[in-house]
Amino acid sequence: MSGNDNGDSILIVEDEPKIARLMADYLTDSGFHTHHLEHGDEVMPWLEAQSPTLVLLDLMLPGTDGLTLCRQIRERWPRLPVIMVTARVEEVDRLLGLELGADDYICKPFSPREVVARVKAVLRRSRTLDGYDVPSAGAALVLDEDGWRALADGHDLGLTAVEFQLLKVMMGAPGRIFSRDQLMDHMYRDHRIVSERTVDSHIKKLRKKIGDVWPEREIIRSVYGVGYKYQPEE
């Protein structure tokens, strides 16, 4: 482990030592602690024993690949931020949500300064998800914007930052139909290119989390050929 007294630790999972060292050097200079693993099979045992603030996860690894690892991390630690590193642009939709729900991605070749900027941005979004008192929600869906939480009858839905942003946008205009393009603009402010299927995947996960608390309610509705709307029950 290297770094200074920032307190935030970044696990770098990368099988190319030069790339890993470059990322570690820039992150260390920005005040982060870093740890490096080269083999995919080392990751889950290491995470069981350690508690990093964020994982930088390469897609192509010896042993367990990055896609499988991201899925396993999401199942075990839903709120641990994961940034995928990939040279395969065609995988971006899968990385961002269709299968895995990574918090962000970085495409090779990249600037190490971009890595630091993405890490800081993801941490800013994610660090407020924990540590707040749960307000009384009564029999309602409540957004705790300071804590980036959505509460259904007082139960924290455990939304990711993107899911929270989607719900916030739709709840801000009940009954309004949002196209997928409109929702993508709110999800990814940097106007990155992702497919409409990514929105569908996030909506599906959002519905499931709401449905786990309210199995009889359908408050996010599809409008065939148009998009989605938030429709609270009367």
C-alpha cells in the first residue's frame, strides 16, 4: 500500500504492471492510498479481508475476468464504487448497466489525469450514500437528496447514483413521459455515447428495488415506443 494520509484507498486490478504503476503514481500524488493486484482470482479474497474506497477494475485479466468480478462485487458489496478499465468500447453498455452496473468506465488508451478525475467524480457521487439518518417516510416514497437515498415506507432502496438520478428526474414531474434520450442526458452529463438499452437496464433494476418493498405497486411505467414516467398511485 502506498500513498499519504488522505484515507481513501483504491484497489487497482490490472495485469499490465506499467499501466498499474502509472495509475498508482498519479493517484498517490493526489492523496490516495493504492494497492495493486494482477490476477483476477486474487480480487475477491483480498476484498473479503480489506475495505477499499473504490476499485479500478481492468476488463481483461488472467483468471477471473473483469466482467465476472464486477458482477460478484455488485452482489457482495452493492455500494462499493467500481470503475471499469477497458480497450473494448463495444462493452460499454454492458459495463454501465445492462449486466453489471459499473459506476463508470475508462477506455484505453487513457490519460492518467483522466483516471484521477473519474475516481474523484465517482467518489463525490457515492460517498454521500451512507451515513445519514433515515427520515420517517410514512407510507410514501421519499428522496433524501443530501444522502442520495430513496426510501419506500422508510426502507432504504439502496440505489446507485445513476438510479437515484433517474428516479429524481421522473419524480420531479409526475405523469410526464420522458424519452430514453432525455433520461440519458440526466444520467450522463458528459454526453457519452451509450445505447438506449442502458436506460432500460437501469429502469429494470430501479423497478426491482422498488418492487422488493412494494410488490403490488407499479409507480414507474413504460409508455410503449416513447419512454417512461413516474405515476404515483392515487
